[in-house]
Amino acid sequence: MIDAFREWAQFESTRDLAIGGFGLFAQALFFARWFVQWIATERRGISHIPVAFWWISLGGASLLAVYFILRREPIGLLGQTTGWIIYARNLRLIHRRNHGHPDAKEQRSEGASP
């Protein structure tokens, strides 16, 4: 079964198989963010995106970027690295809000979740 998978995935060496395993782990981490969001929403009874969602997004996207570099796949790399801007921006906004930045009051009055 592994040989059939290796042929289908064009993994020609044990190194390729290891990189594929790493990529699978990275994708699983990236996907896990949705479970975090789902659980947080169920607990609150309203749609909610917790801070952990953004950290997992950043971590998963970073690992997937490494995977795409190792596989020499520029399209996948571009797709993951553009998300970094959004994830980092949201984390920065959350940090500013939680640490009393002057603009934070404006964000709270616009309905930002605590």
C-alpha cells in the first residue's frame, strides 16, 4: 500500500516520503484551527474566533511553507505565505487591544469581541 501511495504521490525516495509526512502533519495542524474555532463558538453560543485560531493559522501556514519549499512548489508557497499577513495583523490588533493601546477603545466600541 505504501508503495502504491509513493508512486501516486511521486515520492521517489525515503526523503520524499518523509517530506510528505511532514506536509501531512503541517496540513493537519493548519486544519486543526477550525476545530478550535468550532469549540470556542459552541462554548459561547455565538460565532467566535479565539486567539489560538490565529496562532495555529500562523504555525500551520509556516510549516506548510517549509513543505512547499522542500517540494519546490511555488504556487502552494505563495498561497500560504500571503496568509501570514492576515494572521500577523490580527494577532497585532489583538495584542494592541489587550495592552491598552490608544486605538483599542475605538476597536471595542465597534463591536470587537473581548
